[in-house]
Amino acid sequence: MEDQFVLDTPVVREFVTDVRAAIAGASSPQEACDAIRPGFAELLARSDWLPEGYQEPVPESGMGGGIGQWLLYRAGDGSLSMFSLVVPSGSATPVHDHLAWGLVGLYRGTQDEEVFAEADGGLELLERRALEPGDFYALIPPQDDIHRVRTTSAAPSVSIHLLTNDTGCVWRHTFDPESGERHPFRSGYVNVDCEDHEPAA
Ligand SMILES: [Fe+2]
């Protein structure tokens, strides 16, 4: 499969080229994330590159709660994806994992994020943080891979995800926040189809 630039603009192409070069030149996910940080911060600070259509919630979406997951770019080999996640005011994602490292940052609105770790007999809340536009963080599993975000602004929140898998199409997990029980989960994307994948073991 070829790389898919759903949002095919010079800004996105240039960013992806820089990201791929950073990943190729890095010896660890941590090092790659550090190299990508300046470009990612710049992207979050620019107001002119993400069309309104990718900042809209979607009723009946795979994430539930009207949450829209819009693919912007994905690598043909499934090694990288970039998407916007739109969470309506007052809505929250399920507790979920990503199973890949990368960067996640807030573009519009405000969010509360809760980070969990699997612990004996359930989930342990590790951290709760309030995010504003421009804030971003690295996700490097197994640490910090399980979280839930809730929109605290009156308008939907829009976050930009850059992760080293085809996040919308891989089988990952949601978690029951009380029992810690895992459930197979594939969120999909609003604007593109996933090929058929077998659930990961
Ligand atoms: Fe997430």
C-alpha cells in the first residue's frame, strides 16, 4: 500500500517528511520524539493548516460520545499515522491504549487527561493534567499508554496525534476504569476505511 495523504497539503507533507527523517536518524523512540518536538510545537501553534472539516465531532462514531477521529496521513506500511481527534464539550473518550509511541498535542479547546497504569486488580490513576492549546506529550508504551481525555471547553477539543502505527485500524483496548478489564477495541477513522485486520492476540 502507498502512503495516504488524506489532507494533502505542503504543510502536512513537509511535516511528515521531517518526522520520517527524525525517526530514521534516531536510535530510540525517546530520541525520535525529542527530534520531532520542535516541528510538532510549530504545527500546534499554526492556525492555518487544519481545515474546519477535520475539527468537527461525529455522531455515531467508533469512539462513541460524538468523538471524531479524522485521518490526515498514514504510511502505507502502517508504521505512522497522523489524525485529529475531536471530542465534543463534556464528552470523554473511553479509557484506552494506543500500542505505539508518538506525540499527542492539543490544537483547540481544553482537556483534562487522566493517565492510568494496569495494577493488581484494576487500573491505577497515575496522573491527571489539564491541557491547553499548544500543550503536548510523548506517549512511549508501556509507560503512559493508557489514558482518557475529557473536553472541558464549551467548544469541542481538537487534538493532533502522531503515532507510529495505524492507530485507528489496529486492534487495541479499552479498559473498564473500575475493574481494569480489557476489551478489544478498534476505533476506525471517520473518513477512511480500515482493511480487515485480525484482532491482535
Ligand atoms: Fe488516546
